[in-house]
Amino acid sequence: MTEEKYSIKVVPNENSRIGEVDFNNLAFGKIMSDHMLVADYDDGEWKEVSIVPYTNFNLSPASSALHYGQAIFEGIKAYKFADGRVSIFRPDKNHERFNRSALRLEMPEVPTEIFMDGLKQLVDLDRDWVPEKEGCSLYIRPFMFATEPALGVHPSKSYKFVVITCPVGAYYNKPLRVKVETEYTRAAKGGVGFSKNAGNYALSLYPTRLAQEQGFDQLIWTDAKEHKYIEEAGTANLVFMLNGTLVTPGSDTVLQGVTRYSIMSIAEHWGIPTETRDVTVQELIDGIKAGNVTEAFAAGTAATLTPISEIGHEGEIYTLPAPETREFSNKVLHYLNELRYGKIEDPFGWNFLVG
């Protein structure tokens, strides 16, 4: 298929809502920007790719996604440089992960011309929605869902790919108290834990509410078989500084996070040892007791880097060193911010400039 096949039609929004937005007081995910990208898949091909004013969809009550769960998404952020240019942080990695999720859920891959070129045109069109205030950004949500209006357990014959955006502040505004989950399960070996699909998050909601009623902010999910191995938090990957080595859990039940991967790459660039491996709950607890776990944090597009202050396990609370004393996480967060806002050179080529 040629690039002309995916030419993107643009329909400008004549009634911008940007004047209604208080950019000094941004809640996360509440206010949507003026435009969205929409593309439909049917008869084995993508068609009708367009950028249109943000609006609601008309869906059949029999749409496959509503009954059989074929729905995936991504989270990306765009930042505004001091000179007015806008950059999207590592969208190519999100595109790769999006298509891995699509493959696992028997959905069509989204071509580069639609995903990457679409992001660039959409963000450029709504560039005034990208906050200038440090700590804020334009959150970008690509997603795809099945639309075939038919009942029956089979892959849908039609899909809709959409990208919406919204200006956001911080997802978390304080260090996290987290609880090790040993009863409920988020993902199992051979399942869909590595994919960013809607069902993974639906499974987490009830156990998370129970933990919040006990005074925790989030969960540390563990493996489905033994609840012995640490996986990830409900909204982010987990990273620990253990005996001077930056360690993060890794398996097919853990989302391959872009932020986590970036942090690990920066650590390696700085000469800090890193490991992606199985981490047991007992190793973590013993390390905290012995003072060998000096840092623990959640890493994700929404969470960015959020320190973990306390970990609850089997009725006990384990306290980590004060966040302000943590050398690596404070240094890498500052470096990431400087990089994403264009204040320093980008030695990795991670900033995807819109203009």
C-alpha cells in the first residue's frame, strides 16, 4: 500500500474550547483537546483516515468490543520546548508496543503512516493545547476497538483506531503507599499481561479499591501461581535500587514500559549496573530490612517517576528512605525532565519533534 493510501484528511474545529481551560490547574485526563484522529479498518484494509473535531461516537449495541473485549490503548506525552517547538517522547516505542498488543488480541496492526504521521499532524494542529508549565504535558491516548455489529466469539471484521489528547498535570502528587497483593491476580503466564489492553485494567479495579480502603494508593501485583514474584504496580512498572544495582521485574506478565526502559537506558549510560529479572517479594522485604533497598519507585508515562514511601505486606509496613534523600531517582527524574522539555541535548534521539 502506498503512502497516498493513508493521506490524512483534516477537518478543523471551528469552535475551540481552549479558552475555557485553566492551564495552571490541570486535572489528569478530564479536559480533551479540540481534535482527534480516526481511522477505520474493514475488508482487510485501513480507510478513511482523518483528523476531525473531538466528538462522541455512534456505536451499535452489538459492537464486538462491548462483548468480547477486543480493545487496546497506549499512553504517550508531548512537551513544549522553551523556543515553542513541540516534541513527542519516543512514540515509535509506543507504536511497536501497540502492534504487539494488537497481534496478541487478534487485531490488525496500525501502519506507521497512520500512527506516526497521524500523531505528528494531530499534535501539530493542537499545539496550543500543549502546556508550557513545567511538570505539565499533552497526554496522547491512541486506542483501537472492535466495531463489528455481530454477536459470536470470533475476531471482529472491523475496527476503529482513534487518537485523542488532553493537557495534563501530574498523575500522582505525592509518594506512594503500596500493598503487596497476594490474593487477587492481574495476569498469568501465557496470557495478555504484556499487552496494554482494557481488560488488564478492569481486573485491577476491585482489588485496588480494597487496598485504598486500607490506606494504600496502589498495589504491587505478584505472579498468579505462587504470589511469590513481583510484577508491576496497577498503573506503572516498578524499579528498585538494590545493593547499588537498578533492578526491575521482567516477564511476559509485565508491561514493557517505555519510561522504565528509558530510565534503565539512562542508568546504563551513566555506568550504573542494571538488571531486568525475577524479583521475589521476600528479596524485596529482606532488602528493605537490611537497608540494601535504597530506592523504590513507579515508572510510567502517566506516573513518570513517582517514589514509593511505604510497602505493606502481610500486615506489616516497611518504610523506605525519605524520597528527598534518594540520589538516583531524583537525578534521573531531573535529567528526564530536562531532556523532554528540550533544555539539554538529546544524545539518544528520543524526542520526536513536531515543529
